[in-house]
Amino acid sequence: MKEHLGDRDLLNRWTGEYERASIYHGLDESNFRDFEAQWKPVLERRAAEFPNWTEAADGNVQDAHWDWVGNAKAESRYDTFAVECDGMTQGLMLVDLATRFARIQSQRGLDLCYVELISSAPWNRPKFSDRPKYRGTGCALLATAVSLSRELEFKGRVGLHSLPESESWYGPLGFTNCGFDDVKKMQYFEMTEEQANQFLADREA
Amino acid sequence: MKLHFSNDWMRKAIARYPDVETEAGRPLESPALADEIARGKVAIMPTRNVVQLRIALGALVHQLRQRDGLTLEELAVRADVSEDELRQVETNSSYTARPRIIYQLSSFFGVSLNNLSQLSGETHVVGRQLYNDAMKFAAHSDALTPLTEAQQTLLNEFVAILNR
């Protein structure tokens, strides 16, 4: 069941104006259709232009291979989220609540929200498009993940593996870089309760 | 659920953070991961408890391998199992390990076949105590760092429980 969580603004870079976006818990057929029909062909076309994976990383198209639809439909352990604006899915997130535990020493073994996948639409990405459209989808989704963590009494604890191109993003947000995960072959980041409070609270005023 | 951030926060966050879009997750360029997804599409979703047991199994195999100083490839050769399947057992909690690899790993590490089978989620009945012990072990496992003394102790205790 798709639940409307609330409306928040995204910045339309084309106009410089804020536009109202809706955040949803749960995906429906319209999100799957947007992904299949609008996201995937663009990502796949772009990925095919790169002769190898390293260059593809620089072109910001790594998740062309992500099977969002397959993941979201098949693996019911995921909580799914979408950001919609201008009648289109602008961002998607899968959160795993069942199988991950915190790794930072101060909170090791405690429950957390593990962000399995997070992505904004290809036309919103600065490195991907010459004229990226909306800014803020990733931020809205991460703040939603922290909100979910609080709602579940996980106190804002969130963990994720970052794609290489986004590693510089998580430090400023307050995540701790826990190092390279040899199993996932990616950098692992985690947010503590204190970091989550800082992330959401200090900009409320 | 409700959102714990206001629209004012949202606007300030857009202005404050670097103009890099957030991406996280797993790139699916490797055949093993693509295969995982393919399996995910057709698999019946295991229950939360089965998934958790498989996490404990993955952590156990990973730590026993670390303890013995073996790479995935080396363990695969020495235990006579497929490296890809071994990787699935260590990292993919949706993966149903085949009886053969459980048998081979049980022989190689000297861990009870019956209890290892229970951790793989293949059996329908799992002892409550084993489940609790497995959860305790999984919760204190960390794939990011070499085995610490404390983890080594937990590993030894868990193996002793499995062989009790």
C-alpha cells in the first residue's frame, strides 16, 4: 500500500524556483512504469557509450544496471520510498530493516535502517545531464530514511554503502566513513543517533 | 510514519549541501550479483527469521575463513566448492545454499552439519536457543575489520555451541 508521507520542496534548477514534491512510502505501478519507461532506457543508453566500468563511474551512470523493479517487487523485506514531482518519479529508495546491524563501535549490534539502494532520476544528475532539473531528491530520501529510523525507535541510525562518485557527499551530512567493505567492494558509511539529531535538528531553527 | 524534517529544513539542506546527487547501493556489473537478482526474482521470499539465520551463516563462514587466513578463492579450492556459491553464502541472505556446500563447509571447518543446515534456512524447524545464539553472534560480527580478539572469542564460543 502506497502511503503519502508529506510534501517537501525540490529546487528546479531550470527556473530557480522551488516546486512541491510528494514523498511516498511504498511504490505502485506508476513508479515501476516511470522507471522502466523513463529512467532505464536513458541509463542504459548512456552506459553503452562507455567502454569500461571506470569511465562509466565518472559519467555517473553506475546504476544503469540496478534492477530497481526486480528488487522492489521480489524482495518484500525492503521498505520502498519514492519522491514524485511534476507527475514523474524523481527519486527512489529501498531500505532494509531486517538484516543489518550497526557496525560503529558505540552502537555495534543495534538495529538500523540500511539503505540498500537510493537513486535520483538521470535527468536530475549534474554529472549526467548538461541541464540537470531537480535538486534535493537524494537529500529528501535520506532525511526520510532517518525519519523512518526514528519512527521505528532505531533513534535515527542509518547505514549505507556508497557508490564511489558519491563518497564525498556523506561526510558533510554527518555520516562516519567506516572504511572499505571488502565484501561489498564499496565504502561503508553509518550515522549514529547523535549524528542523525545533528543532521535533522540544527537546521530547523 | 511521519517525516521528521520540515520544508524549511529541506530548502536549507538544498542550499547547504554540495551539488552532488546522493547515490548508494550496489553496482550490478558482476555476474554474481546479476545472478543474485535473477534468483531474487524467482525465489519465494524467506521469512525474516530465515534471513537472519542466513546472515549468521554468512558471518560464520566469513569469520572462519578470516581466522584461517584464506581468501574466497583459496577456501573454494580447499573445500571443493564453487567460489561464486561461497560468495553467495557469505553475502546474500536471500540465497538458499545447496546441501552439498553446507556438507563441504561442515567437513572443512569441523562444524556440526545439522546446525549448519539449520543456519542455512533449509530446515523448517530451528531450535530457539540456536536462533538466539546465532542472532547474538551475527549482531556482533563486522565484515569490515580483521578479526579482533573479542570477535575471535565470540566466534570460538559460537562454534562450540554449534558443536555441543
